[in-house]
Amino acid sequence: METRCADGYQDDTTHPIPPLHQSTLPVPSTKNNPSGKIIIGLVIGLAIGAFFYFDLGRFLSLDVLKNNRDHLLAFTEANYVTAVGIFILAYAIVTGLSLPGAVILTLAGGFTFGAFLGTLFVNLGATTGATVAFLTARYVLRDTVERKFGKSLSPFQEGFAKNAFSYLLTLRLIPLFPFFVVNLVSGLTRVSAGTYIGATALGIIPGSFVYAYAGRQLGTINSLKEIASPNVIGAFILLGLLALVPVVYKRFAAKPVS
């Protein structure tokens, strides 16, 4: 299937897309300062290993969130600025290290701060973490990722070469690929950091709001009867519509253009 930008594009056969190793923009050399790359790689590896070794993922579950609802709300009310800082930092770490748990954190953001402020704080944490992953892939993991996924990068390279901002915005709005995959692969392309940050921050707003809104509604449930409330039902409807977006996009993208 041919992946298209949000605003469409026309093939220009007179300007073939350069392969990954023939970038039209200067790409940082991955052979400079190998000791620095090794140290950074070890730190990242240790952090990811510690996450799974100590089973920290058990804290990122809906049950834990619900069971600690009163404690979270009380702590946030008494230490609002600190709670916001901890949340954004935790989200940035999870996203930057490509760890599981972003969905639960987004629900927690809506649950704790409300749909709108939760979306804002999620956006700050997710964009920061995604930028860390992007820079890590570009300056540290480029050789490794390119060797392992080099053959799979052609569609991304083609899309970024046509219109980097629109293409990346489409990938963020329509989750055809996992969030962490887009973070890492983007670092191997010619997209600038500014374009990447702007498209990421803008593109994740709708999805973040849907999950934050759902988290806010789930946080208000005290009994099974409240599951049938209009706000909770609306939250689940939004989640269902969000899940259908990639399916609808693929159907329309697969249609030939006259």
C-alpha cells in the first residue's frame, strides 16, 4: 500500500528520492565519539532493564490507578506543581525509553488533572520523550536501527522526502504505526528537529484528549450504575471512533487516485 501525506502529493520522477545513506541534508556522523555513544547506550539499556527487572510496569495499570484514586487526588490537591512536574517527567521517561504504559499515563493525566489540562501535560511529556527518542535514534542508535530495519524504511523515506511536516502529522493523527516506531524511524530520516517537534506536538492532541477525557470519566465512577452515565458512554464512543481512524484511512488510501 502506498502511504500518502495528509494533503496528498504527486510523484516527481525527475527527482528520485535519495536512499537513506544519500541524505540531501547533512546527517551527523555516527562514528564520532564512539565512547559517548556506548555510555549513552548503556544508560538507556540499564534503565530499560531496571524497568522490567523490578517489574515497574505493574504500577502502570488501570487497577492501580483506580485503587489509588483518593491518594492521587489528595496529593495533587496539596502539591499541585510537584504533581504536574512528576507526571510530565514520568511521561517523558516512558516515551523516551519506548516503555509500555503511555496509555495508562494518559488516562491518569485526565483522571488527575482533567481532560483539558491533562491533555496539555500529556502533550508536554509525550513531545519531550518523543524528542529524546528521536535524537537518540539520530545520534546514537542510527547504525543499529538502520542495519536491522533498513529495508523497512523506504516508505518512511519516501513520505518524509515529499512533505516531512504533513507526512509526520498524518502518522501522528492516524496511528498506522506504533508511536515509538515513528519516534525512532524519524531520527533516521532527513526531517529537522523543529519540524519533528512541531508535527508531533500538534498531531498527538486529538488522541491525547480522547484518552484524557476517558480517564476523567473513569475517575468519577464509584458504582456500576455510573458506567451508564452519558459522559462515560461518550468517552467510550470517542475511544471507539479513535480506534476506527486507521481502518478508515487505509480504506481511502488504498483507492486509486484519478
